[in-house]
Amino acid sequence: MTFEIEVNGRTRTVAVERSGPRHFHVVVDGTAHEVDAARVGNFGLSLLLDDRTGVSRELQVAPGGGRGELLVTIDGRLAIASVNKGRTSGRGGESGTGAAGEQAIVAPMPGKVVRVLLAAGDEVAARQAVVVVEAMKMENELRSPKAGRVKDVHVTPGMSVEAGRVLAVIE
């Protein structure tokens, strides 16, 4: 499976092919790597890259605010990645606004809720900030994946949250 992944304005082509139960052949912009991946918690992965080099990375990947957007933490550094951003969905219309049904906004990593910007019952636009969480001394605005109404808000400012905790639900 091949993806186009944009991180910090740079697009990379990444091809991933399973080669064993936890092993993957990964090609990033033409450079091949053998990766041993093990899941750690809801959003975490432990990656051993190219077994011979002994390079190990801790990786957290959580849903971001828009379609194909991910919050990625690698060795403690946060980045927003867009997957297949340049591709069309085939449905027409703007991508990121067609999420169907209830959509949860979750904490991408452990942190502290700094601000809650909307309340239950409020109307929300696609990609509008809903909750701000501080993690690793950085404030992260977590955005609505679609236009709709805030069904529930499960946090208040000052609360500590764990990775994967549902902060709000948009319907």
C-alpha cells in the first residue's frame, strides 16, 4: 500500500508491505527499510528499524482534526501529518467535511486541558478548534473533524487526560 504523507510542508511517498506478523518492508522516497513494529497502548508503536542498526523509535499516532490528518509524536516531538492530502475522495466536495455520524475528538497523548472552546449544543464548523490540550510544554488545538453540533464535552480546564481519552463528541 502506498501513501503520500505531508509533514511540516514536505510530502513523502511511503510504501508499506507486510513481510511477517510484526515485520514490514517500508520504502520512504525510494529508500528501503525493514521495520519490526509492536503496538503499545491505543495509539503507540514501538519501532525497531533495520534490525542490524539497532535504531529504535517510540511513536504515537492519534487521529487529528481533519480527514487524513494525524497527530504524530516521535521520540517526544509532535508533528501534524496529512495522509493522501492531494488525492480526491471521488465523492466531490471538500475533503474533511464529510465525516458521517458521531465523531469523537480524542487526546493524542497524555496532557492537561488548558481551554474548552465550545459547550454541548454549540454549532461547530469543520476544523474549528474545540479543546486545547498542553502536552510536552506545547499547546495543541484539537479541531472538529466535521461541521455539526457539539453533542458532549467530557473535560474541563485543568483536567489531566490520558492518550486516547474522548474529550468531546461532534454529531
